[in-house]
Amino acid sequence: MNRRTFIQTVIAASAAPTVIPARVLGQDAPSKRINVGMIGCGRHGTSPNLDQFLKMADVSVIAVCDVDPWRMDNAQKKTNDHYKTNACKAYRDFRELLQDKDIDAVMVSTCDHWHIPHALAAVRAGKDVSVEKPIALSIREGRLLADEAKRLGRVTRNDSECRGVHQMALAAEAVLNGRIGKLTKVYVTVPAGDVTAPPVTTPDPVPDGFDYDMWLGPCPEAPYIQRRVHDPQKFNRPHWMRVLGHCEGMVTNWGTHVNDVAHMAMRMDESGPVWVKAKTWKQPPRENVWNVLTDFDIDYRYANGVELNYKVDPANHAYTRFEGEDGWVQASFSGQPKDTPNITASAPDVLKDLDKAPVRLPRTIDKRDFIDCVKSRARTMQDAEVGRRTCAMCQLGHISIQLGGREVVWDPAKEVSPDPDVNKLTDRPHWRGHWLDPTPRA
């Protein structure tokens, strides 16, 4: 039931004595629920994203959208089955969903190359928006979304759960409360999750009903190859996550999780490094169909003197480790060795009684944070500005690699480099059509 229907129903019923259930007047009343539309109904868009919204009493998922009819139909059925109605609308074109006046907020769970065009269109349509990570494929387009959302007063959320994970927040609290003394060094690792695959020279037949042209969207035209997109009628890891132009691979995929916690503890939420240099990396041939980085080791330096090392861990252990003048603390996001704690420190006092320390961080999960801020109009824990800063940090490392390991000098306030070759790589090189309109709109 949408807000308009709810009000009409209450007015019509007011002429007769009625006992209104408490839920109708409480926080989960239809008039107080946030109506959400889902753009992208693939593996992550369905689980966990759709699943989490369906469990929230103050949220109604009222529309789904996907260019793959099998995925769209699956999400629509799942939503209708949950609510025991046939009310969930289905759209093939995201622009039609954004014209739906009943929708308050949008969840963007599409391919990385669509994140900014979808989110930008959403805020311009008057919707609040949560965007899967990484928030952008380039530094410039991330800047565009953050500026436009701020100008229009829209609530944004970069959909990374890492800040809400207890041990990650706890490690950041130890740093922020001075438990390890002055911070000097940070180590961040991600799993070795990407592999390469040889070129594919013969196009595959486009699956029935699949709108491949819309799937490509802003990307240059290219023949349909299944290993560039995703397997039909399956929710396995999509192939596009290993294809440059659609994704940057683990350097931004998982990097925007763990480096976000590093920035939070370093108080760099709206800043970034001043110097970056890639030391080693493995880049498959560009002609390969799967051609994102399979390995990397990158050094960063910040204006306050803190150094950060970011690399792939061969044991698939994702963690953030903070070292200070008086000790260290390390929190695992995933893949820690068996039978070991997910947070460790140089001494027990580093973690002792942090629940009573002056600096405390929220443990709110990403979807809850987003919906609460849609209601309150407050900033989320990781809005577009914060999310794009972490993403930019990862992308600067990738830029160093693209320039053969060149030192990158960076001004995080102006977001420019004295090196013109660096500045050229801060924007996506090719846009097809008019999917990314840089002109602000009322």
C-alpha cells in the first residue's frame, strides 16, 4: 500500500467506528515506510540487497528493474511472494522506474560501468540512492555524482558493509582513541580473486529477451560474448567483474571495502594520498576477455606522513593493520587463518574497554544506515563523497600501474596531478551515447 492509497483508505474508513491496528500507527505504518525500487537484480542485487530490504519492516520494495528478463522476473516473484501480493512492478528500462512517483529511494546493483549513470539519473529524478561499490569507474565521474547529490539535497550511500562490521570499527576506534600512539603505517590486503581468460573471437548468440544494447549502456559497442557478461539463468560470479571497461577488478572491488576502514581511522574520509607508486603487478594482455589485474602491490603516502601499503594477499586474507609508535592493531574482514581471532593487537590494553572510550563508531549495517538517513535526511556513514574518495585512492594505484609504475603526485583537495598523463586517466575515456550528462539540472 502506497502513501496515497493509505490516506484515502483512512479517510473513507473514518465515518465508521474502527479499531486501527498498532502497526498502522507505528513506525512500520504504510505512511512511514520507504518505498524502494531495485535497479539491477543479479547475484548481489538479489542476495543480499533485495533480501535485506524485504526483511525491513519500514521498507516496501515496490519495483524491480533489469535488462535480463529472467533476473527481473525472479526478483519480482521473490518480492511478491514475500509480501503475498502481486503489487511489485517490473521495468525493463531504468528511466521508467525513475519516473515512478511512488518510489522514494533506489538501490543500484548493476555492473560497475552503470553505477554512476544510474545513480546520477536517480538523484536528478528526486530519488535518494544507494550504490553498490565501487561507486565509480573513474575519479571524475565519482566527483560528478557527489557534487550533484549535494546540490540537489539527496541522500546517498555507497553500499559497502565494512564500516558496520564490528571488528573493523573496533580497530578504527583503537586508532582514533590513541591506543597505539601516533599512527605511522597502514597495511591493507585483499584476496587474489581474479584470473585471466584468453581472447574470444567468435560472438555468441544474444539470449532471448536480453537487452544487450542497454546492458552495454555507456560502454563502446562490442559483440556479445557470454564470458564478457554473465551466464544466463545463473547467479554465479558474473564475468564482467574480470573485464576492463566494465570493472577494474579487485583493486577497486574489495579495495573499496578495506581501504574505506583505513581512511576512516586515518581521518581521510574527504581527502586522499599525496603520493602513490605501484611496485609490482600482474596485468593480463588487454586482448584477453578477462583482463583485469590479477596481482598488485602499491605504496601510498598521505600529507600527515602516514604510509599505506595495499596489495593482494596470496593466502586470500583481507585485513587492515594499523601500526603506531606505541603498538599495533589488525582486523580481518575475511579469510583469516583458521582458529584465529578476527581482531588482534600488540597488547590487551589496546582493545580494553573501548566501549567506554571517547571516540565511538556506529555499527549500523549499510541498508539500515541508508533507510534511517532517508528518513532523517542526515549524512550516511559512507555517502557518495566518502565512497568516491576511497574509490579514488584505489584508482590512483591503478593509474600508477597503467603508467608503468610511475610515481603519482596528487593534490587531494583539487584532485589534480602535475602530470598530464595522470589527469587523462582520471576520467573514463569513452562514453557511448548520452548516458552521462555532466550538465546540472534543477
